[in-house]
Amino acid sequence: MKRVVKRLFLLAVLAGLGIEAYRYLGEFHMSHEQADVTYASVQTEAAVHAEKPETDTVKTTVRPEEKFGLEEFLEKEPSDEEQILLDVQYICQKPEYPTGCESVSAVMMLRAAGISIDVDTFIDSHLKKGTLVSDGDGTHGPHPDEAFIGDPRGRGFGCYAPVIVSALESAAPDYEVLNETGKTLEELTDTYIRRGNPVIIWATINMMETKPGASWKIESTGENFIWKQGEHCLVLIGFDAENYYMADPYTGKAVTVYEKELLASRYEEMGMQAVTIVKK
């Protein structure tokens, strides 16, 4: 009898452990499912809704429906608000465009202007692309001012402002494309953000410090070129007294806030490159 009771007791204990183990495994599996769903939800939500910075005092300025030529645009009275956030539809570059930050940023700006275009069309129909070749003469290829180096959908380096200027001129022939390279961020906000115009700028991923990267010989000039690691393209969409608001295609957030001095430093390291568009 004692032996039977002991067996029943052991079976009950094992059953209890089995239930707990099943519950644990179920929760473990569910946590992964939830993580996948959460990631997908973040991607979907980010593409539709603008996450506002954590402040209740931000002035939201929607890009005006009426279109101005450059002269009329600059004559338009700029906002005197000290906090501005433009309404720009966010697009995340992950996972489809791991090195396509320039193209994704350009499409965000085009859509803000009311131009219907997707990232694939921009890449396939408007962006000039080039490759690096390694042979007996070493590694050689185009300058980032001449073409996007690599594949925006896969492995690549990137490109600089002149390439995006040419692509925007092709994608938006009714707009004047302005290469504002050399302008300070303060000048860009005063001239464009205060009048409702987003601006593409070059900085670095997560505002990391630039470092020398890969190098190759420029085919058109024979000069040796050194790529800056961390090169990144994003859209300036607002500011307040201490920060700049960005539509950063890398972060997955519709609004990413960077401290002014830090962003200005990385912007300068990348040559103060900036591009925007205004209706002709």
C-alpha cells in the first residue's frame, strides 16, 4: 500500500513538473512570437504614424499644399516658432534597403512634396549606381559624387549629394533641386524648415564618430579615395532650442531626436552635404 501511495505521489510530482515545464516552454515560445509581432508592428506603425518627441510644446507644421517657385518660396514669411516639427511620412530602410539610406531619405522628401513614388522605383529608375573592381591594378571604381557604390538592397557603401541631386532631378522634373552643401544646420532650418521644407543631410549612423574605412582608386581621376565609416543620410524635419528632429531611416522611429551640437559635428565631418527641392 505504501509503495502504491509513493508511486502515486511521484506521478503527481512529475505531472506537476510537466505542467510547469510546458508552461515555461509555452511562455518562451510566446515571447518570441510576441517579439516578432512587435517588430512587425513597429515597422508598420512607423510607416504610417509620426512619433512625436517627448514634449507637449512642439509646433507641428504641415508642408503647405500650395507650391512656390524658389523666389516666391524664399519671400514667404518664415515661422518664428522656436519649436517646429514637419509632417513627413516615415519610411524605415530595414530590412529591404540595408545600405539604401540615401534613396529612402530622398523618397521621404519627395512624398512630403506630394510626389507619389516608392523606394524601388527611385533606385531602379533614377539612382545612378556603380561598382568597385579589384584586379592587378588594385581596387578601383567611381567617386561617391559620381554614383552610388554598391547595391542599396544589399552590400554597398553609399553616395554623396551630387548623386542624389541627379536622381531627384530625374524623379521630380517639375521641381528645382537645390544642392545646399556648405550651409550650416542653422541656416538650413532658418531657410527651409521654418518655411515647411524638409532637407536631406549627410551625417553618420547613430551619430558615431567617423573613421577611415575602405579605400580605392577613382577611375576618372586616378586619385586615391578613402571612405568614411558610418556614412549616413537622413532627413531634417524640425528643431527646438536644444535638438534637431530627424526622419532617420535607420532607427525605425518616425522622429529621432539628436542634440544640436552632436549632429552639427557629424554633419561637418561628412562635408556639410545637404539637398532639398522646391517647386519650379
